[in-house]
Amino acid sequence: MIIKALLTIIFLVVMIGVGLYSRKQASSVDGFVLGGRAVGPWLTAFAFGTSYFSAVVFVGYAGQFGWKYGLSSAWIGIGNAVIGSLLAWIILGRRTKLMTQHIESRTMPDFFGTRFSDQGLRVAASIIAFVFLIPYTAGVYSGISRLFEMGFDIPYEYCVVIMSILTAVYVILGGYKATAMNDFIQGIIMLFGIVAVILAVLNAQGGLEAAVDKLAKIPSDTDPSVNGGFASWFGPDPWGLLGVIVLTSLGTMGLPQMVGKFYSITDESAIRRGTVISTIFAFIVAGGCYFLGGFGRLYDPVIAANGKIAFDSIVPAMLVTLPDVLIALVVLLVLSASMSTLASLVLTSSSTMTLDLIYRDKKSLPGEVEEGTIDDVIAERVERRKVVVMRVLIMFFIAISLLIALNPPTFIAQLMGISWGALAGAFLAPFMLGLYWRGVTTLSVWACFFWGVGLTVINMLLGNPINPINCGAIAMVGGFPVVWIVSLLSPKMDRQLVDKIFECYK
């Protein structure tokens, strides 16, 4: 216990120390939200990866899908690396950086409002982002607290409250730069941690070959006479597996907290290096998490009060027998993954509410002359006021998420499915197509907002007749034909305005 407590205290002191170190750079809006648009490839790549993978993945998804699909769940991690990291950086990195800088966009809702010349889109997108980032944040709190409960024997409720306070402190102090620097430190811990834990778990089972042999002898849930499905290449349910891969991989390209990383990177050469770093990080961390979860059936499951398997307790049950030093490493691993994700979520949510709802400035496109000017002193005062409001909203956002996490309505994986389904279902297609295709219309963006949020909410109100994971995947993929068809049938945007926006790529 002394070892675990000491390592955790050192970790938390470093996190808060980085927040104090970065506080001077967080005095302006650009500094607080984007790190002054001067964050290098290593920090950005690790910020992308650590925001991507949290306790939701390590505890919730690895446990639930490892139990359901066995070793084939490792394909989810591979999909996260290839689609969610490599393709995300290739498709979005350069174009997002250039266009958002050109139109002076600081948030994804701001991008929609300026790119499609409709401030109503900006307001709608900010509300969608704020509302649906909350269940994801609650899922992260829930996952990290279950690991802390296992490692330190501290009641779940205390763990949730402590994590929320610590996250608030270093984000409020240092903004995005503190978050990115901490993400780098946390990412290194995650890389070493996941490798060490996999080796320890396999060693406890007699090695890789012995563990796979044990898994192959477990009968299928649907047909007890059939063995080997959980040790096969594509598992007992390939189509269900594909839905999870789509949701967890494609979704990153439509999430405000992920896409925002491309806003802040320094230049195009940094994007190329960041692509490689981020992909390798995802292969190790995501691939490792799901590979580890694939051996979950070799351990006795925890049965919840309703008689069903408590999926969120599978990974903690796998780790509880490890040596104390490794348990301390696991706690730091999940703490690192989760605090970085929480920091990214609360910063995205507070900046969106502040810049796109409370202080919704009228903007001009590059080359246009703004009507009237304001005194530099007044402008600086307004900037400081915006930063203060963002810090207050960070506390508000954390408080709401905390209330949900103290009484979570469903498994972690379902919380994430609802959040990612609505957000990426609404934002992915219009954002990606808006970077490449001049023909995207304002009405098509509205249609996709209604499609992504509507499908997710209706499915939830009907009691989830479609699994939230599969529903989220359908929402994301379905957004592309929605935008394409509505764009062909609806009035086109002003050609000169669109050409002016796309000048950034020349």
C-alpha cells in the first residue's frame, strides 16, 4: 500500500506542477484553448492518443468486448490504430490545421458556423457537444474509480470525487498546454504499463500458448457444444465486432476533443511526424488493452445484483492477483489514460460553451474588413474574462459528470456508445466533407445534426432496440449519404464565399 500510495502521490504532484508551470501561457483564449497554436508533434501525438484511450477502453471496452469476442477483440485495437489514428491524421490533420487557422476557428462549432455561414449551426453544435460529452466523461470517471477501488480499497464514491477535483485543478491552472505536457508524461506511463501488465497476466496463466489453449477450450455462449470461438481469428460474432471497430475507430474523426488537437499543432512537417508517433502509440496501447481483455474468460466473472455479468469488473478481477508494484503501475496507467481524457473533455466542453454560446463574436473571413474596432485594453480585458468563464464552466461540467458517475445508468461501454454515436453521427460527415468538398450545403449540415442526434436519442428512448454500439456506428456511417444527398438537393452556398474559404489550400 505504501508503494502504491507513494507512486500515486508523486504522479499527482507532477500533474499539478505542470499546471502551475503552464499557467502563464493560459492567460489568453488562444493560449488556454489551443496552446497558442504552437504545440509540437510529440506533444500533439501523445495528446491525441491519451485523449483517445482512457479507462473507458482499458476497463469498460477491454472487459466487455474481450469477454464477448475473445482474442478477436484485438482487431478493435488494430482498427483504432489504422483508422482512428493513422487515417484520422492523414485525412484531417493538414486540412484541419490550414482551414481552421485561415477562418480563425477555435472550436468545432465555430468551424461549422464560419465554414457554412450560419451562426445557428454554431449554437446547435455547441449544445450537442456540451450535452453528449457528459455521459462520456461520466464513463471515464466510473472506469478509473473501479480500478482505484481495486488497488487501494477506497470506496468508489470517494475515488470519483478525488479524480474530479484533481483534474479540475491542473486544467484550470494551465489550460491546453498543461494538458498536452501532462499527456506526454501520462502517455509514456501508458506505454510501459500496458506491456508490463500483459506480460504479467500471461505469465500467471503459464505463458501465451497455455493461455490461448485454455481460451480455446471454453464453449460458445450460444452453442455449448462448440469450443474454440474465443481463440479464433474473428471470434464468435464477426459482424458485432465490425460494429465496435467502426464506432471506436471512425468516431475519433468527428469528436470535438480529438479534432481540436489538429488546430493547435505547429506546422505541416509536425503533422507528418505526429502521424507516425500517434499510430505507433495506438497500436501498443489500444492493441494491448483489447488483447489483454481477450483473456477475461480465464477469470471468474463478477455477477452484479441483477444477475448479469458486471463487465466493468472483469479487468479489475484479472489484475487483483498481480504483485503490489504491478498493481501500482496499473493504477497509474489507468489514472494517466483517464485524467488526460477528462482534461481534454472538460476543456473542449467549457471552451465550446464560452466561445460559441456566451461570447459568440461576429467574425469576418480573411480579406474582409470588420466594421468598427475596439480598444486594445478593452480587447485584452474581454479575453481575460473569457478565460475566467471557461474556468468556471470547467467546474460546472465536472460537477454534472460527477453526479452521473456517482449513479451510472448503464455499463461504461454503453455510456461511450451513446456519447460517440450522437457526437460523431452529427459532426463526422459534415466536418470531413466540409474540408474537401465545396458542394456541402448549410442545409445538409443541419440534416446531419438531426440524423446523428435523432437516431441516438430515439433509440435510447425506445429502450435501445438497436445496441447503442451498433446504433452509434450506423449514425456515423449514415451521416455521409445524408450530407451528400441533401447537398445535391438543397440551395448551394455563395461560390465566392466558398472559394475564399478554400484559398488556404493553395
